[in-house]
Amino acid sequence: MKNVTSDEQKKFFLPTEMKAAYLQGVLEVGVEDVKVPTITGKEVLVKVMAVGICGSDIHYYAHGRIGQRKVQYPHIQGHECAGIVVAVGEEVSRFKIGDRVAVEPGVACQTCEWCKEGRYNLCPDVQFLSTPPVKGAFVQYLKHREDYLFSIPDTLSFENATLAEPLSVGLHAVKRGGLQPGATVVISGMGPVGLMTVLAAKAFGAKEIIVSDMEPLRLEMAKKLGATRVINVAKDDMVAVVEEATLGPGVDMILETSGNVKALQSSIELTKRGGAIVVIGFPAKDEVPLNVILMLQKEIDLYSVYRYTNTYPLAISLLESMGNKVNEIITDRYSIDEIEKAMEQANTNRSGSLKVMIYPN
């Protein structure tokens, strides 16, 4: 590590041990004391100030796996995070002690064919925080490579900066689908990723943003962020709303964030001829039947989205420009010692919670 001045040492005194939240089994999580990581080379030590609980965290917590990825207990979750640089390796050139940063969680190899093509989200050797077996960010201090850290302005809170991660998913999705200014879109599922996709669609110039969910809290938040029409799928006729909004032909793009099988299947009917469907959410089962004949007849483009690439600077800029408008997305706040309550809240209270935030320090 680089030498630090005595003033810096006083400001960021580093303990030898820290708290870490470990997933011990299905629906079982607790806090333990572990050693603070040591760093070298291009590594940076970040004092974690805020971590958002993601849908994938909940899935691993409740089910122990996502697809073929299975938790190896004990496991540390959490990947939506921001904090303060408290130590830097001897080769670090972009950051200094005291810098405020958002953490892009996936560290790629930078040498494989996908990394060289700029599609580092597909790197087979990516080390993505909280994705088994890689340990995550529900810790007080996190070691991370400098090229996957991004400076955040003083006007952006740590908790709002964590939203750069789900917003990056939305930004990658609209770019993958080729969203054009003036487009009409449907975004299904108003969890945190869906809400951030509203921001992404708006930033890329969508003129009509129709959103769907069954929870009034989520639909109300979507309107505040820029949705032009909201559909409560428990009560409203989605086909009728889309027909009215588009005068019949369907929307230019569907962004499916919920992972709901019926929502994905109905997307084909709601998309206009020559339109696009972008699949973001993971369905509960591996195989989903789709009306391929109708897709062919309408020449619909089907895109899949896996994480993101080169989105963090834009995400941070958009979040800063939103100011306090995104504050209401964060509905629940817990210390790391309250991790069990936090995970259970995120797992069971869809009607009352949007983003649950953990404050390790």
C-alpha cells in the first residue's frame, strides 16, 4: 500500500477486523467478525457506506441458487455499493484516500475474446461480487480493482450512488434494443431494475413509457420517475391500454424486467411489426414457450440482457441530474447488524418496499 500522511491515518483509521454478513443457509444469515482485506498493486480498499439489496441477493437468500449457480455456504452477498477510498495499492493511479466512489461489481479478465470486443459482461472468468463463489459487499471494507471504481460527486449520496448498478442494467437494455428518440415502450415489472429502466428509457428519448405491475406503490413511483401511463395488471386490460396509446399497432419496444412468464409471452402481442423485445428479468423456470410463428410474422427482434458494459459514468451522471427525485426508491434502511431483518423485509414485503439499503458503517 502507498504511504499515507498522519492526518489521513487519523481520518481513516483502519481496524484489523470488520463485520461481514454471511449467508449460512436458505433464509439464514448472520454477522461475523473477519479480517480487513489487505491490498496490493492496482487494488483499492473501500470503506463501504451503502449497499442495496438486489433481487438476485433475495433469490440466493430464499432458494440457494439461480439456475446452475448454487451458493457455497457460508457466502457473502451484496453488489450494489458505494463508499470511500481508505487505502490504495502501490500501482493505483486514478484514486486517492478520501475519494468517494461507486463500485462496478464485475471485474473482468480483460484478455479473453469477449473482453477484447468490449463485451466484458460475457467474460467467462469475470469475478462478480456476490455471485457464487465470489464474496460480496455486505462488509465494512471491500477490496476492488481500481478500473472498476468510479468517482461520484459530493452532491450524490452514497445510497443514491448504489443505484448506478440497477440503472446500468436499464441503460444496457435500451442500448441493446436500439431505443430511438420518440419511441413508445412498455416496461413490465416495477421493481428497482424496472424503475431504473424507466429512467434509462426517458434518458434515451422515449416519448411514451407505459409500465405495468400489480403493486400500487411501485406504479406510483414509476409515474414520479417519468412513466406516462401505468397499468395495474391485476385490474387493467394491458392490451387495451397499449392499443389506445399507440392507436393500434403496438409499441416499438418491450422491456421485460419482471421475469414473469405470462408477461414475456404477452410481449409478442403487444409489440408492433418490426419492433423489439428486450428480456432482462430471469424467469423462474429455464424454458419458456413463446409464439415464434407470430414473432416471425411480425419480424420482432428478441434481445437478451446480461448485466452491462461501460455504463457507470452515464448512470452516475443521470443519478446526479435527478437530485432528490430518486430518494423515495429507498424505502428501508438497516445497519449490517440488522441484516436478517433487512433480507426478510426485501423477501416478503413487495407491497411496501422498493429498495432496501444496508449501511455497513
